Amino acid sequence: MTVCTQAIRSLALAVLGGAVLFSQAVAAGEVEDAIAEQIAQALPALGELDIQPTEAEGLYQVITEQNEVVYTTADGQFLISGELLQVTEGGLVNVTEATKSELRISALADMGDDGVIRFAANGEQKAAINVFTDIDCGYCRKLHADVPRLNELGITVNYYAFPRSGPGSSSFAKYESVWCAEDQLAAMNSAKQGESVAPASCDNPVMEQYRLGRQLGVTGTPAIVLEDGNMVRGYVPAEQLAKGLGVL
């Protein structure tokens, strides 16, 4: 459980217990500011908040600085942590996941792709996937073994660093060595096959990418972020992945 999630649950308990209440009614148009002020006073660690009304009457969406999505009632007395589903003629729509997808697209765009290790599609690119990966993860290695086939199918694989054991670990150091290698692709291929990679150091984006993964909700690897912002958690065989992307 993240610190942010713990804090949100603590706030929910406080609200339900009556510890945090609006001191006065708020007029339409002032609701978002009042909610933001209340949450900020109770939980300043959440940082800057983005609050917007949802299509559900009286329910507001709250996006924290850590890109967590929660909901609150207009009077600020109840905070809801979980997925918001909308019933439509076509079935259920996951409103929360749609919001998170937009956040992932925006965050990846802000990060830029200068620091990714890219295995480009052969010939015309038909799709691209962004993979948060760990050098020593078994399923990450299994996915990497599929990269030649994915490239053959016109799918570019962009690697972002997510050493699961965190900074200071051997996996973290391995990724830094791969990124700093003269030939990043060859070094990645060797590392994914369990071979040793010559230690190397340089200014690198490994920590920044690791933090980005945590911000986007990556908890395990591989975590595949598609171009539409949806996240596929875990290994998916090349042919199945290509079909899902509409390439096959």
C-alpha cells in the first residue's frame, strides 16, 4: 500500500468520523476550490490537486500530484477510493481507467523519448509499446525474447527502466550499465540473456524512469503501456499482443 493510498484512507476515516467538515455551504463554482482547500489542509503531502466534476451528479474527481485518482462528494464529507464505472447502452465504461490512461499518455509525453532504449520496428512501424522493464525479471526476459518477432510484425518496443528492487540494488546498477553502454541494444540483449555487462556509469535517466513508473502505477514487470494509455500488466506472447494492437 502506498503512502498516498494510506493517507487517502486516513482522510476518509476522518471525514466519516466528522473530523473534517465544511464550515459553510459553498456556492456553485466554488465547490472545487473548497474541496481542494479541505483536502490540502488535511493532507498537504498530496500536493497540488486537480478537481473536476464528473458526469455523476454531485460527484467530483480528484487527481493528486502522484497521479492517484479518487472521488469526493460535493459537500466534501465523503472521499471515495476505487473505480468509477458508468453504465451505457454499450455496457460498462471504466471512467477511472480512462482518466488514468490520459494521465499515462501525458506523463510519457512530458518525459520524452530521448532516454528510452528503443528496438525499432523492421520497416514501417505499425504500432509502438512502452515497456517498463527489469533486467533480472524472468517474464521481462521472456518478453524480450519476443522482441525480434514484434519488430518483424512492425511493432517498436520502447524500454523504460523499472528495476523492481529499487535504487542501490544490483538490478538498478545493471540497468545503468546497459544504458551507459556504447551499444545499448547489444548490452540489453546480453543482460536479458543473463550474461554479464561491463559496469559503466554516466548521466542517465534510470532513476527518473523508475520514479515515472511508480507514478503511473507500475507495481510489477513487465508493464506495457499502449499508445492509447492502457496498461497491460505482465507478459503477453508476441502474436497475442500483435492481435490486440490490431497488427494481425
